[in-house]
Amino acid sequence: MLSTRTHRALSLEGARQLADAALAEARRRNGTVAAAVVDPEGGLILFQCMDGTQPASQDIAILKARTAARMRRPTRTLEDSAAAGRPGFLSLPGMLLLEGGVPVRVEGELVGALGISGMTSAEDGVIAAAALAAVGATG
């Protein structure tokens, strides 16, 4: 019999909880954002966009989430690496090195990622971190 792997991933309900927490934090900060939640491989589970969010944020949120999932680290870490003199990170296909993408871990296991876009990158990162904390997950 062929060997297979088993891994945990966010459910649709879990993705909703995470995105709802992010949008609530954006509202609290009087901002508008797009929120994307992906599985551990970067497949889109859920996308939500608040009214008034700039259109480009739709694609950016999804790319931030996919980057965080596939690289298994916050997009801020990758952005910092590129800024610190590792320009090779800039040539990674399909990756976006802007703060606001975070991996989602439950009990230490990667179960997906969250991408936020619509405010400054630093604010997007704060919103993503607040959403993780609100649902009891880590990055």
C-alpha cells in the first residue's frame, strides 16, 4: 500500500472565526481591510473584503496569506530578510514580502495562514496578530 501523510488544516468555520476577528480589529482601528485565509499549502479557504477597501488589497491579502503558508513564517520576516541584504528573496515566484501575512498554528502545527491588506503594512501585521490572539492561535 502506498504511504500517505495526514495533516491538520483549518476548517471553513475556523477560517471564518479568524477572518471575523481580523475584520473586527480593523473596525476597531477605523480601517478597512481584505482578509484571506488559506490552508497549509496556500489553497484559498475564505476571502472577505470590507466595503471601501482599495481594490488592490484583494490580491495582496491572498498573496500575503499564501506566502506565509508556503514559507511557514510571517511575511514580515521575509521582508526584513530582503531589506537586510538578501535580495534573492525578491525573486521567489508567487511570493509577496510585505508585512501582514502570518502562519496559523494550533498546538504548534501549521494549519493555515492569514493575509491582511488595506491599511499600512505595519497595521496589517498588527491586525493579523490580533486575530491570531483572539482565536487562541499562534503564528
